[in-house]
Amino acid sequence: MTRPRRSLFLKYFVTLFVAVVAPLVLGSATEAWFAFRDNRIDLDERLQVEARSAADRIQAFTDGIRDQLGWVVQFPWNEGEDDRHRIDGLRLLQQVPAIVSLSLIDPNGTERVFVSRVSMNRTGRGADMSEDPAVVGARANRVWYGPVHYQRDSEPYMRIAVAGNRAAAGIVVADINLKLIWDIIAAIKIGDTGHALVVDDSGRLIAHPDISLVLRSGAGSADFNRLKSVVSADEGSAVSTTGEDGKPVVALSVRAANVGWTVIAEQPVQEAFESIRAALWRSLMLIAIGIIFASGLAYWRACRMWGPIRQLEDGVERIGMGQLDHRITIQSRDELEQLAIRFNQMAEELAASQHKSERINRLKQFLAPQVAELVEHSDQRLLDGQRREVVAIFGDLRGFTAFTARAQPDAILAVLRQYYEAVGAVTSRHEATLIRFDGDGVMVLVNAPVTCEDPAHRGIRLAIDMQAAVQSLASTWSADGCALGFGVGIAMGPATVGTLGYHGRLDYTAIGNVVNLASRLCGLADDGQILVDPVVTEHVNDSIALTSIGERPIKGYDHDLEVFAVVRMYAPIRHLGHPFHPAHVRPVAAARVRTTLELAATDAG
Amino acid sequence: MACPAAAFAQDSTRVYRIFWLSTQAQPDPFLDGFREGLRARGYIEGKNVALELHYAIGNPQALREVATELRRGKVDLAVSSGPATRAMTAVAEVPVLFALSGDPVELGLVQSLGQPGGNFTGSTFLSLELAGKRVELLKEVFPNLRKLAVLSNANHPGEQSEWRATKEAAEKLGIAPLYVPFAGANELDGALTLVGDAHADALLVFPDVLTMVHRSKIADFAIAHRLPSMFGWSEYCDAGGLLSYGANQRATYFWLATYADRILRGEKPANLPVFQPTRFELIVNLRTAEQLGIDLDKSSILFRANRVIE
């Protein structure tokens, strides 16, 4: 038989484990997913707001310059007013720090006034600028934004040209130092380390919190161009990419429409997903703790379930092997403990029942079955050693030794079997105690261990029935050619009764003169004769016909004893080939019995 | 810009050695600006930064020895102010920060302003361009200006270019410039006597460490000789000069400290663009104008002034 030892344990363990861990993992995963989504939406919004705000401010910066420039092209050019225009220009420089220089151009496209913070001012008719793209652009669209260029290979500049409402007002062209946008961009902080930057259409950097990147005259524009195209591809939502410094960032772009620049708001991935990472970490920790807790709990629960079951299984196995004193200790305060208690009760009862059946079996060896049951079910102390008045009956086949010498073993055993059966049946019928068979001899006890009324009567009737039964058998045996007789001796008196023996070999025995006497009487008895001692005779005189056969010397007795014989109701079958002399011819098989009985008698004396 | 606290985080146990080289004696107004900048970046002198000052008064050649020492010793950074930069051109082992009036590309210190490409970077004041502007401003305030005395420290690098630009502008505006050069502090008095004897209509002083240190003396001299004066930096006006036009010195040196910080953190000077001032200040000292009896209200100068000292 295969023993799936661990399957229950595993089942319990896995079930409990899954029951705890599955909801936990599911819950944490769901929470993490929602947290991630919210974080992502939030990040998008944050970057959008910052980029939009930067774009708006940059637009406000350029629009502000445009509006201020518009102020110097409100009046038409009149001769002799160059100086007034010059003052206007100077005041505009004072007003707008980003303007480094500006040219005022008359309707014909001739530069009339040039004022600058660095270079020397010029007044009066100057160069013809009618073909200048700034002039052409401003004439066409009123406002013209030039491309970004780097002055002295370093500082980003752009030109803005504004035309007046009327062509007569002329055009103003201003050189703008874009370094001043830095103030706008540097002020934008996204989280702790996020920032905004501005690139033009070809990816050249216009503004960055680290101004030194801007001052490199467009070096590294390939990087920024890549960043711009990656981020612009996904308009309006944040993109994870590599930032200008090679670190992973989340970036979002917004276009500043009027100048055609792109504002990119970016935040390092590290920081952008800080909260979600923290949330994930928390979830993982929770799951880990959950798993440890769940496995501990599941292990404990499974052990609590599996341990008692193993104990029970083990117990059943031991009981099965006959170890009935095995007990189970389970203290789970639940059905399992109940089961263990029941198991222990069962084992106890089983042991008691087995013990009882063993005793009954043993009792049945020398007691009639009903007597054995009676003994078993009544007082257990019946078998204890005690002194009491008993009737001892001895029977003995005559001529058995001669028979055994001639007969086949089968025949001998067949004869003995029939003989035992007959004697046994009679003993049972009279509810007497069959002490033992010994070859052709038999010893029966009345009034022990079960007491009865009038033991002498019962004993004498038993003896008579036994003699009759054996005699009827003897008649059949003689028909088969076996000449066997049967003699009985009966005596009554006090004897010590009780169980004697060693280990499992226990016998119920009577010790005393009465046993001795009955045996001697049996020895004296002729075939078909029942010899009775004076005590029994005294008790049964009135109902059984007894006749005295005179005083006989009995071994172990100092004086001769009067012996009585039951008056025969039938004549013994005289078929033995030789005269029967019980006094001289003793059956060999009975010799050992006699020896023990003699010893017993000596002890008793 | 990085936050100041990060400077400590860089390496709290390390003490950075910075050489400060100048051809002028203390008190050194530029050094104060630089120190202020370092403090703002979280550096504390004696704790995580050690400034070693090397002055070679009026003698840039003397600094060459310092340059040799610089190459041998474990110096993290050298900062050279003005003419001292000349002595440093041969140094290639240590990052050098400079603050120049002239053009560092022309001096061969950097490959371009945008990408210096070597161990030099710093700041240029574009004095060359502003030289003409200063003459122009004087002419605007005093349309009758005919003769202009130009006081210049000949030891200053790029001084000749500045003089040429000034001369050109003056001639364009119909002014006769009178060039009064001097070499070193001991020649200053003689130069001033020359200016006083020249009967000029106004005085233009080139911005330079030497004239900066002696700005009060020069300003007082100008007032005593009833000379309207024009200078390069606002500090001259604070000392009594009438006008000044140029970048803010202190701000520039303060800003130079941020470059020092970035270099100490491991950035290469080659990648740090040479900084140019964005804002130019026009300072007018009305008190001096009153002393000289000049009515400035007539010109456009007052509304253009960034600061008026009253």
C-alpha cells in the first residue's frame, strides 16, 4: 500500500497559503496599477502646466518686446525729427533690457537711427536696408521674428522687426539678447530637479537653466534636436526618453507659436516616478510580509491538522499491531481532540474486551462455557486463591496402557477424542469445573470456582453420568475390539483453589487432601465403579444408593478409611482379556498425574 | 543652478586650494566679490576652501614664478584677475579662471567664447566695444567736448586695443584725445600731473585694477581740476567720479565663483563658455555734477542712467 504521507499537509498548506496570498497580491497589484495610472496622469498634467506656463511666459517676453517696439513706430517720419526718434530709441533701450540695439528705418527702407548699448549710436541717413529680410518680413506681416543666431560664437540673439500701422511710420528692427529668457526658464522648477528648456526648430538651444549650455553657440544641437523630435511626436502627453545629460527623463513639449520654438518640460524618471516607486515598494513589502505571514500561518495550520491526523494514523497502526496500551495526546480543543479522546476510549475498550476474551478463553479451558461466562461477568475475584469446600472427581480409563501398546496412533487419538468429548459434555452439563485431562485420566472440580448448592449431590450425579457416558462409549469401543474400562473416585473436603502458572500458562487448580483422596479412590475403583469418600456419602446417603466396600488403606492417610461405592445400575462389561486389578496394574499414562497429586497431597499435609 | 548645499555634499573633508593672482596690492575689490560668491555657493574659507593670494604689484612677470609653483603644487584652481592672466598663458595643468577687459580669443586663451576648449575660461567685460560708447556718452553730456584726456595703465592687457578704439571713436565725434599712459602705481601721480597740465575738457579713465584701487584719488583729482570724468565701473562713481558705464564688476566676480564651484565639482573649463556681461550700468553722480557746476538735466543722460548718486 502506498502512503501519500504529505498530500494532506500539502493540500492544507497550499490552500491556506493561496487563500491569504492571492487576495493580497491581487489587492496590491490593483493598488499599484491605479497608483501608477494616477501618477502618470498627474505627471502629464504637471509637465503640461509647467511647459505651458513657460511657453506663455516666453510668448509674453517676445510679445512684450514686440509691443514695446510698436511704440516707436507710431508716428510717420518727418524730416528733422531724427533726434526725437533717437530719444525714443534710447528710452526703449532703457525700458527693455533684452534689446541690445535697434535700428529705426524710414518708409524707404533707409536706416535713420541706430542706438545700441554697446556700439556707438548713429543718427541720420544710413545704410539701405530695404532688402533686409527683417524689413521685408515686417512689411509683409507687420511683425517678423528672425532666426536665432549666436553672437561671437556664444550668446543667442534674434532680431525682431515691427512695422508701424501705416507704411509711413517706418520699421523698427531690434537685436534681442535671448540670454534674458534665462530668467524665465531658471524660475521653472518641476519637482526638485526637473526643469524646462527651449529649443528652436533646428534643435538649437535657446534657453536652459544651465546657461553655459546655451552659450556654447548651438553645440550639442543634435542631442536637443533628437529630444525635441521624440517629445514633440507625442504632443500633449509625457514621453519617457533620454535627457540632454544622458539620464532618463519624462518630458513633454509645448510650442510657443509666435516664435516657433519648442518648450520642453522634463523631469528625471528617478524623481517623476518616485512616489509610484515608493508605492510599489510598499506593495512589495506588504506582499513579502504577507507571504511570510501566510506561509507561517499555513504551515502552522497544516501542522495542526496534519500532526493529529498522523498521530491518529500511527495510533491505528499500533493498535492494529496489537499495541492496545497506545494512547494519543492531542490538545487542539476541537473535533480532533474529541476524535483522539474517542480513539483512546476505543483503544481502552478494545484492550478491556481483548483482555476479557483472553480470560474467558482461559476460563473455558477448565470451566464449562456458561460457567466461564458467569465467572467473567460476575466477580473477577472468583479465581483468586482461597480455601473452600470442594468436591474432587477423578476418572481413569482401565486397560488403556495395553490398548496403546497394540493400537494404531490414529485409533488411540480417536478413542481419546471421544472420551474427552463425552467427559467434557457431562462436566458442562453439570456446570462443574474441568481441571484437566491427562492422558486417560480426568479431574473435575465442583463448587469451585463457582459455588453451587449441594456440591456433594451435584458431584455424585456428575460422577454417575460420567461413568455412564464413558461406559456407553466403552461398549462401542469393545465392539471395535478395544477392551477399555472406566473407574471414578469422588471425595469432598476443604482445598486451596486458585489460578497457578507462569506467564500465559495459567491453570485453575485445587490443592489439598481431598484431591489426593479422590485420586486414590479413583485408583481403587474397578471398571464401572464409583468410589465415594465418607464425606460425600454422608451428604448423598439419602438420595443415592451407596454401599460400603469396607475400610481401605489410603496412601498418605495414617489410618484406613471406609470407602463407599455407588450401587451399580448396570454391570460392568467384562471383556478385558485379563483380570482387572486396579490395585496392582496402574495405567502408565496416569503415572505423572499421580506423582503430582501425591506431591500436592504431601504439601497439603 | 545647483543648490549651495550640494557643495558640501561634494566632499566635506576636502579642502580645495585656490590661487588668486593679481598684479595689484590689497585692498582688492575683486577678491571681495569672488569671496562673496564662494560663500554664496557654500564654501567656507579655511574649512573646505583655501584661498592663497599672490600679488605681484605692477609686475606681471613676477607672477611667472607663481605659475611655476602652480604647476608643481596640488592646486585645484587658479583665478587671475586682469593683467595677471598674461603670466598664466603657459599654464595648462590647472584650470584657470580669468576676468578680462579684453578679448580672450584674441589673447589666445580660449578657442572661442562658446567653447573655450582648454583649461581657461572666465569672463570678459567687452571693454573694447564699450570704450567708444564711453566717449559717446561724454559727448552727449558735453556737446562742446573738444579735448579728452585718456588716462590708462599701460600694463593692462589689451590696453592698446582699448586706446585705439577710444581714439577712433573720439575722432569720429570730433574730439581730440590726449593719451596719458602710466605703468604702475608709482607713475600715477606723474600721469595725473600731466592730465592737469593738459587743459582737457574731460577725463576718460580706462577701467583697470590699478585705477580702480586709486579711484578716489583720481576722482578727487578730476573734481579739483573741474574735469568731468568718465569711468568703466560703478565703483569709480561711488568714489566721486561723474560718470561710469560698464558691466557690474562685483556681479561678475560673484558670478565667477559659480564657475569656480563647477570646476571644483569636476566640470571641465573647456566646456564652460566665457561669460559676457548682459547688463551695462550707466551711473551718474549728481553730487559731483553739482560740484563741477554741470547741469545734467539738459541731456538725455539722466533718464538713461541705471543709478543716480544724489
